[in-house]
Amino acid sequence: MLLGAEMRTSRQEIQNYFQLIFGVKPEIKRWAKSKGLPFYLLDEYAFDVVTLHGCQCLVLLAHEPFENAAKIRKHIDILKKIVDPPILYATGALQSFERKRLIEAGVQFVVPGNQLFAPQLGLDLREFYRSRQAEKTVLSPASQAVLIATLNRGWEENDTFRGTDLVDADLYSKMTISRAMKELHSFGLIEPVSSSKSILWRFVAAPKAIWEKSLPVLQSPVKRVVYADWQPVAQRVAGLSALSRLSLLGEPSIPVIAFTKESWDLEVARSGRAEVDPFDKPVVEVEIWSYSPDHITGQTRIPMSPESVDPLSLYLSLRNNVDDRVQLSLDEMMEKIEW
């Protein structure tokens, strides 16, 4: 059970949450008229005025956990006699039945990082995060690539970053990176900390803990497998070939390499050849990846071979393999990682 102090919220959390949703940092100031309010209201709330896109609202930051929707409604009715802008109740956490009571009482509210119900502002995002997580059970390929690259590089406990700090600017657009940050946040892997012109983030735990927490929403980067009877010019060792270099597993009879669809299409066009059937004595097995096998640049904390795919993506590509020898080799590879 959360303690009362943990269920409070702050001006900074509200500012970060509004910026995350609307892409614009709102202006927040203490409400000048709050000094003249009755003591029982001052005991219940702190009062801020939030300005966003030229619209204002008065935010009541609750000092204590939610108790009574009718009482909050009564307080808002009193404030409406002296306040023109819409009024928004703010707290750190709400249970589903508490949300229902507030909505039934006509109380607009915000729970930073989770929910916003403000029909007077044209906003009803009660289901925003819930529905997005219900529809999206795994990270998108771009978000996964950003996370995997960052896990391979590692970070320190107090490190903060912008989305653009995590990836090579040539790999993804700013819009894609922004979406990736929102996805990582929606799955509870990162959190906003402070902001100036652009929002700053931090991971909620150390790299190994984030890896373990993210495993249920990570998927194999391999979209499909094709075969070729020629040796491609550019390639990165993948699959069982890569695993054999990191464990006692023997080399597969047909070498495995990785390409993206776009890079493989270019290779096929360059060679003037066509893919072959796996029974037609292929030279290589080609994994078509959903993100680039070359997505990691710069120094990494987890050792990486320049000829092979990164070990975390490799693990994801093989973790559903039913061969016990492969599973033992994956365990061997992962045990060698010093996070």
C-alpha cells in the first residue's frame, strides 16, 4: 500500500507530464489569490495556475491521498465563485473506483504519468495509457533497437538523457525517437526527470534490471529467413553462427548472417541473383531483421564483435529455439555479460 507522501504529486511532475503529452512545456505559477483562502482549503491543497497553448486552469495539488469525491466537489464549487479558469484536482495515485467517483462528481483531475480527465479543456485521456498498453504488448522495432543499443552501452545510476542522445542521428528521425521515448515510458522503463527546451529522461533501474524487466515486451528481431547461393559482400554474422563464437556450440552447416529488408533488397539487386530454396544447397542463411544489425555505434560496456550482431539481440533471436544445446549456449553467453 502506498503511503500518503508517495501519493502526492508536485509542480515538476505535472509540468513534465503535460509536456510529455502535448509536446509543449506549460507555464506553472503559484496562484497569487491563494493567500486569502480559508485555512481548511490551504490545509488540503497547494494552488498553481497552469498555462498551456494560451489556456489556463487552476490546479489543486492535494496534500493527502484521495478520500472523498463529494468533499472535493464542494471545495471546487467554493473556488468557482472566485475563479474563472477550469479547476483540476491533482494527486499522485488513484484507484479505479476513486476515478469513477471523481468522474461521477464532475471533478476534473490529473494523475501525472498516468491519467488526465479534463473535458472543460477538451481533454479526456482517462483511457489514453491504458488503451495504448492494451493494444501494444511489445515494443516497436525502433524502440527496441534504441533500448538494446543503450543496454549494450550501459549507463550510470544518476545519468539523464534526451532521446537524441541514445542513437545515431542518421538511424532515426526525431519523431521516431520521440515515439520511442514515449513507448519506453509507457512500459515503465524510463521516467521524465526535468526539462528545459526538451524533456530529460532517466532509466528507472540499472541496466541488468531494465533488461530483465523489458524481456516480456521484447521480441525477436528476425522477421523472416531466406537463403542465397552466393556470398553477400556486406554481412554481419547472426543466429547459430554468432552464438557458436560466444559459446561451446558448434558451427552450423550453413552460415547465418543478418540484413534489414532494405539492405537485403539492395544486395539482391547488386548481385543480380535470386533467393533459393533451403534444399537447393544454399551458401548462406539470411535473417531479415526488423531493425538494423548495425544499430549500435561507439563504445559498449557489453563486449561486441565487429563481425557479429549484438549479444542481446542475438539472445532474443534464439530464445524460443527448442534445442537444449542452444538454450545452454545462450545461458553460457548471458552469464559472461558483466552489466
